[in-house]
Amino acid sequence: MWNHSIDFNLICTILQHVKGEINQIIKCLSIFETWKLQSDNIKKYEKNKKEFVERRCCNHQINLFYIFAAEKGLFSGTAIENAIMPTVNNGLPFVKKNKK
């Protein structure tokens, strides 16, 4: 559908939240992709990017998704708090300084 342009970690994260409901993930991804195309939303992330990375949330697609979810009220907590959970629970990539 999107020619594999969506991060598989993002798909897995959304699937976990919607408990495997394929129709919900397609709807959510469609709305998210539309939201992401608006330049002011990318600028919001760029402003807070350093804070996400400092907390070891370096998957930018996941971080953007949680900013989107926080704006839409999909989950409780802040975008950063929500982005930390899949990083810790699922072992999503850590920043380079932690690989030493």
C-alpha cells in the first residue's frame, strides 16, 4: 500500500496498541501519514528531537507517531513518556553512546 515506506517498528508498535485489529492499524497509519505531511508537525518534532534522543528514543517515526497520538488524545501521558515504553520493552534502537 505504501511501498514499504513505513517503518516496521512503527507498524508493530501500533499493532500492539490496537491489539491486532488490522482495519484500525490501516486507518491509524493513513491518518498519521496525512498528519506527518504537514510541515508544522515535523517542526514540532524537530524542536523536541534532542529530548527524545537524550531519553534513548531514536526511532524518529515512533517519536513522530507518539507526538501525533498525544495531540489526538489516543494515549494517556506525554509523547516522550509513551515513546520510552516501546524503546525499553521492545528493545528498539538505542543511541550510539550506549553501544560502547
